[in-house]
Amino acid sequence: MGIKLETVTADDEYFMTRAEVARFRGVAAEDSELLDLLIDIGTETGLRWGELAGLHLQRVDTKRLVIQVQEAWDKHSNEIKPYPKGRRRRGVPITRRLAGRIDDYVKRNPPKRCRARHRGGRRCTGALLLASKAGTPLNYGNMRRRHWDSVAERAGLAGGTPHDMRHTYASWLIQDGAGIETVSALLGHKSWTTTMRYAHLADARWAKVRDIIGGPEPTPDGLSSDAIAEAVRVLAAEPERWAAVAAALDGGLAPNAAPILPPSGDAADGAKIIDLASRRRSTG
Ligand SMILES: [Zn+2]
């Protein structure tokens, strides 16, 4: 009888590289501007499908560069809920580039009044950003069948799903050193343990851990950067010793090389070193 270990696998989670997203968007743009914009926003914000489908224009602040994640499309009840999964509203930053693109898109495609059913029969005066021509939320199944799947296949990303955009966002953040708690807040996770599934991607953070555990890595010439910094500090405080080092090094300098000055030495120290160095040159 063995001990059953609880395992967390990430096998079903695929995330795209930046090059893959660029390729995907290139093919998507040929399909439709809406699909390209969906992928652009999806990979830059990590929003869930329901949050993308329920994203109202008034929640996109292109001046302050932030999206307020509030309303979300709920596939079970077929309506817009006034809060996302876990009932936690959150803000997600967007780049100036994406904000400009959204402004431009909205200018050219004036949004229709929101035609989605809102929970509690609330009348919506807003507009959905990523909507059908009629102003209804994007239908996941239709979107996959008519656009996403074939575009993904042509881009060499067959089998990829819209949820991969969220994994992609999380993996980029973790790989570039964003902390688990930051990523957790951005994704709107209720608990850090959910975010921990991305921890194995934290290359940048592991490098930091290796530094702490193993001490500073030696520089190529065998001296640690700490040792060099300490030597410079000592020599800068003691011009006499700096002069001696400068003199010793001078033997290996080209005839017209500039004299070595102490980092914080005054003019007198500098003159002494120049004097020392030139004497060695003339006698050597
Ligand atoms: Zn609405």
C-alpha cells in the first residue's frame, strides 16, 4: 500500500510565447478585427471568457490605463452578473498601446447599446466592447466554430482555447518575476493556492533564490562582485594603497595610458599617482 500524493498538474494548461501570440494575431487580423482585438485584450489582461464577453465600454478607462473587471457573462444562467467569479471586482492595468487601439476601434465601430440580459432584469444603458453586430455578448460556441479554431490551426496553434490567453498572461508575468500575490490579484483568484499552479514557471524568481542560497556567483575572472566592490571601497578610502596598486598595474599599461585615479581622491592624490606612474615609465 503506497502513500497517495496529491499532485497538481499543469498538463492541460497551454500558454503561448510572445512570438506565438504575434503569429496568432496576424492570422486573426485577416479573419476579423474583432477576433484580433479579443486576443489582444485577452492576452494583455488575462480576463476570463465571461469577463471578456461581459466587458462594458464604461469599464475601460483609456486615460488611466485600467480596466475595471466588474460585470461578467454567466453561461449557466445566460445573463450578465454584476460581479465576476468569486464576487471580487478588480482593476487590471493595460498598456498605452492597447488603450489607444481600443479608442481607435470604438471610434471606427461605434458600439451598439448593450442587448445582454442583466441579472435581476436591470436595464443596461452601457455598451459591450466585444459584442456581436446586434450588441449581444459574443457566443463562445459560435466564436470557436466560426473563427477561433480555424485561425488557431492556421497559426500552428491547433487545439488552443480562449482560456489559454489567461494562462499566457499569467505565465508571462510569473516568468518575468512578478510575485505570486501580484499575479493572484490581477487574475482575481480567491486564494494564492490557485495561482501557485504557475509557480513552476518562475524562472526569474528561482534565479534569485539560487543567489540567496548559494551566495553571489563568481565573476569570470574568479573574483566575486562583492570582493571587487570591497576592494574598491578599501582602496578609495586609502589613497596610499591605491597609489601602490596603480603603480603595480602601471607596468602592464600602454605607454600613453591615462593614469589610474582613486575613485574619490582629491587633486593632490591624483597628482601623486600621475607622478608615480610617470616615474615608473621613465625608469622602466
Ligand atoms: Zn450591459
